[in-house]
Amino acid sequence: MQLNGIKIVIVGAGIGGLAAALALKARGADVSVLEQAEAITEVGAGIQVSPNGAAVLTALGLQKEFEAASIRCRAVVLADYNRRGEVLRLDLMRHAHDLRFAFVHRADMIDLLADAVRQAGINIRLLQKVDSVEPGSPPTLRMTSGARISADLIVGADGLHSPARKALNGSSNPFFTGQVAWRATVPNDIGLADEARVFMAPGRHLVCYPLRNGSLVNLVAVQERRDWAAESWSHSDDADNLRAAFSDFSDLPMSLLGRVVDPGLWGLFRHPVASCWHKGRVTILGDAAHPTLPFMAQGANMALEDAWVLAEELARAPGIEIALEAYQNRRRPRVERVVAAANGNAWKYHLRSGPVRAAAHVALRLGGMAAPV
Ligand code: FAD
């Protein structure tokens, strides 16, 4: 289908929405992006982009910018929380490939995508909050300002609390997983190498990796507990709570935790993958369709894949609704596998009993490991 002249409105200027804007514009669509925030900013923390996500960035013509903004990960290392030595080292340079497994600051990733969107002549309209989505003909957005905006196609890339997902699936019932995650960046004055390190402990794990030319370290610390925090990084916590929860960890993780000021704290919830990804000429992508626990580091990577496949199917199919069905059919089974793998990963890091821990560590060595948070 020729996308020339087709008016597409994307809700959400996150990684998924911006990537979709670029992929659709490259195929000739008339794209605009609506974002509720007053500026395009991101929580100050890192993400890992695996080669599948890097492939999309490369296809969008952003390989150079991505390489400049990111650090190539040389190895993923699993270690016990209170012992020297390593349980497993996965040397990524042995299989070095043009597409990098990389660490990038979320703000830098958003900046590079938003710059490319603006250079492509795509309008990003800020302070545009969608209240609800009507998948009729034409599909229409009702804004909190009272305005109504119609388009040939509406793409909900509006994250965890997506009005577009609600319009297609009704309300969903996420449940608390019994785990919370602290997130922080600290100065890298210990010279942490270009590796992702995971320290595994009973009921907890800590992940660290460098960012921004090695000047910072990104920390994610996960703890199992009964009480829960809100599902948002805007909730901050006292750094001493984090240090107390990990006080039995060895010197390296403790010296990093010693530098934390004002960490974010997030309750980790499990959401079902949306059963319906499209209705009429409205569709969803990224976290709006499939929020995932962070234990495979694939949420943003899946959003990038969604964006690319959506544009590809729209360009290929004879009509929008056929394309949306093909998009859901291609994406849903893969995303379900990734979400299930992330759900299953936490137990491998958090085992309590000695013999089971030892056996799990052997299993990890034999290939059961996936990219961690
Ligand atoms: P979002 O980034 O949530 O963007 C949605 C956008 O829509 C926002 O800009 C929002 O303001 C806007 N919006 C929302 N509602 C409205 C509305 N009503 N009207 C207008 N605009 C609206 N993923 C990885 O791939 N690698 C990692 O290493 C990784 N680490 C993670 C670590 C942790 C601890 C967590 C919790 C997540 C991690 N993720 C990681 C997941 C990743 O952050 C998300 O999956 C990804 O950011 C989702 O992108 P998105 O564009 O779909 O949604």
C-alpha cells in the first residue's frame, strides 16, 4: 500500500513512538506525534540495547548516532553476591558483530530519536494529553483539552497506562510481582569495565554497567518483598533503604551503592500481553501492548521491533486493517515468548537454598542465561 498522503497520528514520544514515526515517515506517510509532557525528557538511567534493537536503529539510518551515544558491551558477567570470582562470563567480543549489544543513557536514546524525527520534518506536539481513543471511522482522539483529533490511522505508543490499549482491550489487571527495583546512576570513579555485571543473592540481585563514555555507572537493584511501591520512577526513596537491603553484598557492589543519592523505586507489576492489538484503524505498540518485567532487558528493544514491523506491514498490505492484523500476527507470539522468559528469569538470580543455587548456576553456565535488567 502506498503510504503517501496517509495521515497517521502517533500518541507518545517514547522510544516506540519516535521509532514508529521515523519508520512510517520513511515510507511516505504524513506523520505527527502527540506527547503529554511539556518537554521530551527521560528518567536519568540506562538501558541495554541488544542487536535486535540495534538492527532497527541501523535500518532507520541511525547507526552512527547510536554508536556515538552508546558503549559496546564486551561481556555479561554473573557473580555471587558475597564471593569473589565469577559464576559465568559471556564474552560478547568473541562473537563480535556489526550490530552491537550496547549500554545507552535513556535520555541520549530519546534525544537521538527525537532529533532524527525533527530532521525528518515530523511535528512533535507537546502538552497534548489524550483522554480517550474512539476506534470508529474515522478513528478519533479525545484530548483532555476537549479537542478532537482524527486521522487515517492512530498508533498508541503511550506506554504503561495507555488509553489506546484501554479502548481496544478494556481495563487490564496488572498484579504486583512481589519485587521492587531501585534505579540510580553514580559516578564511575572505580573504573568499572564495559561489562554488564549481575550480583545474585537470595531474594535479590543487583545489575551494574557503565554509561556515557564510562563516566557513570547505571545501577538496578531488585528485591523481593511483600509491600509495594507505585509503578512509576517518579517515586524516590532514601538511599539508606537501598544500602540496608544489600548490606551483605561484597565490596564492589557496596562501594557503588555507597555513592547512590536519591534513587528511584518502582514496584514491578506483571501485565498480560494485550490480546487485541488493533481495532478499526487504531493500533498499539511497545509498552502499551506488552509491558514486560525488566529481567530480559527487552522492553525498549521490543518497542523498536514493533515500530519497524508495523511500518513494513503497512507498506506491504493492500489496506490498513489487513496490515494491522498482519502486524499483530507477526509480533504477538514473539513478544509473548520474550515476556514469559523475563517472567521466568528472576528466580534464577534470587534462589535461596545452597544446592539449588549451585545447580542453577551450573544451568546458567550451560546456556540458560539471558540478558539481565
Ligand atoms: P514509554 O517509554 O512509556 O513512552 C510512552 C510515551 O507516551 C511517554 O512519553 C508518555 O509521556 C506518553 N504518553 C502516555 N500517556 C499519554 C497520553 N494519555 N497522552 C499523550 N501522551 C502520553 N528495555 C530495554 O530494552 N532494555 C533495558 O535495559 C531496559 N531496562 C529497563 C529497566 C527497568 C528497571 C525497567 C522498569 C524497564 C526497562 N526497560 C528496558 C523497558 C523499557 O524502558 C520500556 O519497555 C520502553 O521504554 C517502552 O517504550 P514505549 O515507547 O513503549 O513507552
